[in-house]
Amino acid sequence: MSDKMIVKATVNGEECEALVEPRTLLVHMIRESLHLTGTHIGCDTTSCGACTVLLDGKPVKSCTILAVQANGREIATVEGLETAAGLSVVQEGFKEEHGLHCGYCTPGMMMTVTALLEENPDPTEDEIRKAISGNLCRCTGYVNIIKAVQYAAGKKEGAAA
Amino acid sequence: MTAATESTVNGAIGQSPKRVEDDRFIRGMGNYVDDVQLPGMLHMAIYRSPFAHATINSIDTSRALAMPGVVACITGQDLVAHGLAWMPTLAGDTQAVLATDKVRFQGQEVVCVIAKTSYQAEDALEGIDVDYDPLPVIVDPKRALDADAPIIRSDLEGKTDNHIFTWESGDAEATDRVFAEADIVIKLDTLYPRIHPAPMETCGAVADYNKATGKMTIHLTSQAPHAHRTLFAMVAGLPEQKLRIISPDVGGGFGNKVPIYPGYVVATAASLLIGKPVKWVESRTENLMSTGFARDYHMEGELAATKDGKMLGLRANVLADHGAFNAQAQPSKWPAGFFNIATGSYDLQAAHCKVDGVYTNKAPGGIAYRCSFRVTEAAYLIERLVDNLAHETGIDAAELRKQNFIQPEQFPYKSPMGWEYDSGDYEKAMNIALELVGYEELRKEQAEKRAKGEVMGIGFSSFTEIVGAGMSKICDIAGLAMIDSAELRIHPTGKGVLKLGVQSQGQGHETTFAQIVANELGIPYTDIAVEHGDTDHTPYGLGTYASRSTPTGGAATAIVARKLREKARQIAAHLLECAPDDLEFDSGTFTVKGSPEKSKTIQECVFGAYQSDLPDDMEKGFEDVTYYDAPEMTYPFGTYICVVDIDKGTGQVKVRKFVAVDDCGTRINPMIVDGQIHGGLTQGFGTAMMELISFDEDGNCFGGNFMDYLIPTAVESPDWTLGECTTPSPHHPFGAKGVGESPTVGSPQAFVNAVVDALHPYGITNIDMPLSSHKVWKVLRDAGVTDE
Ligand code: FES
Ligand code: FES
């Protein structure tokens, strides 16, 4: 294969560098070069969203983006959700509302939700359902995921007030 | 059952503490098989057959071997030398690990490529050249039984047809007699189609052979790590003490991770031969096309009844499509699982069923997808028949069920096909459901809508399940009794560890099993660490599937905790200088009867067990182990009611309301029980409305990826209204029955019954799943209901 390239990106606030083939998918760089295995892979047709990360704040399916496309940009993964201040409200919501069973879809789901609440702090149930429709969960039936999002939205609002 | 004492200890049974396992999952710190990265690890990819049936003339791997990073190409011939080209299945058949003579389904494993990176392994698949001669393909199981059908399993000596087994249950003659006297016989010819569990994490393995110690460690997506260790030992001839299976965090199983797959075997063999760790993780396409599918039951059912709706007898004839190898996962003596639970919740006079298994050129299986061994198909058949009987007799579907339910005083109830139901109160669950859904109003509304030409339906399912295998006298897998175990060790400071033979794929065992200990010993659940999934560190068990963890592993946990409670009682009596019988135990404290000031906590007793001052005849330490062999199965039940509105123009079925009342006996953690029910109902919804693996006549698989195999997203998934009913199991230590599967077993027929109820004024008596808009629209069009 062709020569490797260096990708430099800010990952969860830290400068990172990885040497990858030009064809390397972003999800593989994150998981294998950066060893951030919280981002998962659940399909090969861009259908499941288990690989969702934020690229410059927008949720993307990292299995459908080349690592080199992330060069010079900001990547946020599940590992960066918790800060010195503690769990993010989204993480807290998923635990409090039993929004996960096996946990496989959870990181991608939480990244999508994190982006949703940035853009729309008080989403309706319909808006939540639409926003997470690109993230498949086989375990929960989504009911408690929706409650988790509502919990997080409520907390966020409380903090802002 | 000894009634669960009402404990006030933190996390005792009946409380809903948040899950302890979530702390790692929400941080992205779960550890799934694909997360295992070992130094020097190689990667494996599998070249699969494009044909559904073809002779292999030759396999040439030379181009692949010359490609960058490729370390080895393994063919079936290479495995022959090690006696590994074929492996036994759980059903007593054999399955090709890598095809040698011919391929028998599209996607069958032919060559494994091992390379330095996963990309290189995938690349090298292009360099595999296989010369095939295509053979005639059988996709229809009925065609498989024709005298002139090509023989799929030509490898089996003396095999002259595609028939696998015939299994019968019940009394055929008695059933004939009942049918001869019946006023009405309802017939239903229906296909429970081929679907797939599709857990979000696919199957995979990292095999890690240590040459120096001779130890083989396999990180495996396994629902049954102990049984898998034994099977690996038996099949590969590896010494069992040198085999360690670690099933770490598993991203959903639903039965998909019960069988042993060729990829596991070859990765293990490769690590052994090459001496380096080898990782194989299948893609979603490989998962859907080759690993354990479910159902694919062609069922002909007949229900005999009097004209006033007394149900008399059931007859079922089933053609079971097992694909190219009989790789189904059922207890050994049960080739059609517990399909003979098909009389369900009803008191019938006689019943008989016959199931024939056949080979076709499709992926091998079938596994019990969130199902206790073909119970799903059985529950579907009887519940569909009952709704059709309601339509035929004009008796209300709820009323008809109530008239025919097994009554509470009839338990333990012996069914005409031989099961002894432990307990139940079916009418109670039904009444709760009717109340929750507002049944009378709905029927009125339906009548009004019908008058206006609108299409609305109400569907029922009053299922009875049989779970918790269980009962080693009738249930084993490959000769291994279906027991399960728990080992409990409390350290001197009163905090300890519980080790389980069962394993979790998201069920929350690290929380609920600690709760069982909290309940029995009075130690807060947060003080008990639960370990599972690592065969070197947990006692033996048959694994987690078929809703068996709580009935078996949960029972073992309660019993081992009770043994230790008795030890603590002896210690307390010693410390308080009284007789053990003079002590009362409540929520973690022993108190001398009548002297409330004289007491010892469980923690004090545990500490005592590690001190020098113990009676001479008492062993030090505070630990024990229990292997539990269930005396009976458990029989969860419930009533589900589904309300649908159908768009006449598009055929779209909108689930307006779905009420689910489950009785799973004692609930350990109600929050987790509800979560399980939500998830199972949504899977049942997927089954009923959208999921399907089908094939064209050449055996090309449709439904081999998530663009074609649709599983519910948040947009179409309904909301669920849950109700609760509790009839404790009389034989389980704390009255639990198991819940994981009830919603997938119970719900599909409720959706279908609702749609058939909506359409029966137009003469419709059946539509097979999945009820896609297109299919429903065609039915409406053919019935002249909708415009072109
Ligand atoms: S892995 Fe499924 S969408 Fe990326
Ligand atoms: S929690 Fe298992 S896939 Fe969502």
C-alpha cells in the first residue's frame, strides 16, 4: 500500500499524532493507533452509529471518514466526556435512567446526544427520536435512552439557570 | 420456595439500584473482544463462498500469500491434517470448519488469511482463487424433501435425502379423537420467517497461545464460556487445564453467541501453529450471512373447538429449515427444543406435534434467538390460532382466552404434551392488561371506525413460556448437565466476591446477583463484587441464554448465600453464647430472641470466621460454592395487547398502544426487569414488522447487511405500557422465573393478531411476518379495500 501519512488532530483536548495509511478509516485510527477503544464498530454500511464521534463538534460516523480527513481538526470521543468536574450530564443520564444494557451502542449514542443538546438544549421526544435514529441499539428499545436524554437536558438547563 | 425475606439492606431484592457495570460502559471503558490488543497480534479474515452450492475443484492461495503482510493462508485441506476440517455441532451433526469437498451455503467459510494487519488480511482475500462447479440449489425446505432433490450433505455416509430428524410429542390418537368430535377446526398455515439476533457487537475471538506454558487463552464473544472450554478441549484435543476462555464484556448476545463458529476454531488453530495471538472479528455482513440465524419454521397448526368456544385440541406439523448443517443450539434430547409448550396458557384435552428438520443451502442454525428453545415459534402458533378462533366464533378474543385458561387451582398443571407448569394466574394478568389498555372503550372506538371505513385492530397474546433449563435429568448440551453455579467468598472486613458460572451480555448481573446476596446475607450489594466470564476464575456453568441465569445461577447464588448464613448463625451463637436456634436473622443482623440488645451483625460473624476463637469443629474462612440443578423448569407468562391503526392508502401499520403485563415471579431489580421487557418488545416489534433474511432461487442471501436487514430505530419503535403481576415460582429459592425472553416470545403474535383483527372484516385470516407496509398494502389492494 501507499506511503503512510501523519495525521495531527486534537483528540479530547490533547494534541495527538498518528501514522496511518491514507485509506485508514478514522475509527481504526482512534481505536488502534490512539487506543481509544470506547468508540465501537457495529456494521459495514454506515448504519449503526456505534462509531459516532464529534468532529469539530458535529457528530460523524467515524467508520465512514478517512483518518486523513481529520487532520488539523478536533475530535471528541466518549473518553473525553468526563471532565475534572465529573461525569457529563449525558453520562449521568444514561446511568440514572438505565439507558444501556450491553453498553456497545452507548458511546456512539452518547456522542450523538451530546451534540444534540449543544444544538437544541430542550428537545421534544420526537426531536430526540429523530436525532438518534442513526444510532442503533439492539438492547434497550430506546425508551430509557430517551429518558436519559431528557434527564440530561433537564440537568443542563438547571445548571444554566 | 422459601419466601424472600423482606430485607431493608441496601440493594435487597425488590429495590432498583442503578447498575454498577454502567460506570465503565458510560466512560467507554468496557472491554469487548475487539478491544483486546496484544503485542505481535496477527489478524485473520475469511474468504467465503459466493455460491450457495458448488463443488470445489481447486483452491489456489499463491497470489494471496505473495501479498504484503500475509503470514499464512489456511484451507480445509490444511485442517484435515489436524483433524479439524469438520467440527461437531451442538445438535450432534458435523459442520465444515473450512470447506473441503463443496460449499453448501453462500458465505460459507473456505479459506482463512492471517496477516500482520486487518487491512492486509482483507486485501489478501482478493488473492484467493477457488475453482467451483455450481450445483443445483435448494432454498425451499419443501423442495428439499422431494425424491429428486440434490443431496446437500453428501459428506454424511449413506445419506440419500435432506431430512435431518422427525420429532413428535403428545398423543396423536387422542388428538384425532378430539378433532373428530369438534364443531370447529381452525387451520393456519404460517411461516415464522428466518431472522437474526444481530447483537450490536458481532462475533469474534482473540486466541493467544503461550508456547512456554502451553496455555491457550481465548478471548471470545461467548454466552457460555465454560461449556465452550470443554467443547474446545474435546474437539481440538487441547488439555482443558491449559485452556482459558475469557468472555469479557459482550455487546449483546440473544443466542447468537451460543454456538461455536468456524472463525473461532481457525483463529485458535492458527495461534497454536504460528505461536502468536490471532484476532478474528467478523463484519456485520458475515454476522448476518453466516452465524446463527433463528426461526425459519414452516408451521401448519390446527385448533379444535366447540362452537361455543371451548378449545379441545391442538395439532401442529412443522417443517424446520436448519440450513446446510444442523447447527441449532438446543438441549441435546430436544431437536425441536421445547416446541411442545405449544398448548400455551390453555387447558386442552389433547395435543400432538410433529417437527421435521431439513437441510437447505442456507446458513446453518438455528439458534434460540432470545428464546428458550423454539418456545417463540410455539407461542406464536397457538396465539395466532386462538385469535382466528375468536374471529370464527364471534367470541371476543379476551373472553375466549379467559374461558380456556388453565385456572390457578389447576397448578401444578400437567400439559397434554407432558410439561408440568409450576404456577400461574393467567386471568389476573389478562385483567390487568385489559384495564391498562382501556379495552371496552377501544372496542367501541373500533366499531365506530369500521363504520366509517377506517382500519383499526386490537391483538392479543396470552403466552406461557418454559425457561430455566435446567433439569439435568432431561436437559444436557453435549452430555453436560444444564446446571449452574455460584461461589461466594466474604473477606474478613465483610466485603466479598461472588463468582458465577453464568455470564452477562448486558443483563446487569454485576448488579442483580449482588442484590441476591444482599437479600440473603444482609451485606449491602455495593460490598459484593461479581465476577463472571473467565473460566480460570469462576466455577463451572452452562452459560447465559434461554432466560436461565436467574432460574439457575440466581438459585445457586441464593443457596450458597444461605449456606454461609447458616455458618454465620453458628458463629453468632458462639459469640453470643446461645443456641443457634435462639437467633433471629433480619437484614444482616442476628438477634437473640427476646433480647434485642444481644446481637451480632453479619460482618461481625464474618470477621469471627477468620479469628482464632472458633469452636474446634468449625472450619475457618467464609466461603462456599453451590452447583444448582433445577428440580423443574419455570413458566413465566403474561398478556400483551397491541392496538394498531392501518393507513389504507399506504398499508403502513402504526402501533398506537402496546400494553405488556409480565409475570416473571419475584423481580430482583424492577428497573432492570422493565429494561429487559422494553428491549425484548422492541425486538419482537422488529420481528413482526421488518426483519427478514430471505434468498433468491440461487441461494443469494438478502438481508446480509443493515441496509437490507432492518432492525428498529428510535423513530419507528413504539412506546410501551408495562403492567406487573407476580406469581412466585414455588420451587425456585426466591420465587423468580426469568424474564429476558418473555417479551420476544410473547409480542410478535400480538402485532400480527392486531393487524389480522383490523383486516378480518375483509376476509383476511393471516399475513405472515414481517408486516411491511408494502405487504399489508398488497393485502388491502387484493381485498379491494384500497385504491390502486
Ligand atoms: S460502524 Fe456502523 S455506522 Fe460506523
Ligand atoms: S445497550 Fe446494547 S446495543 Fe444498546
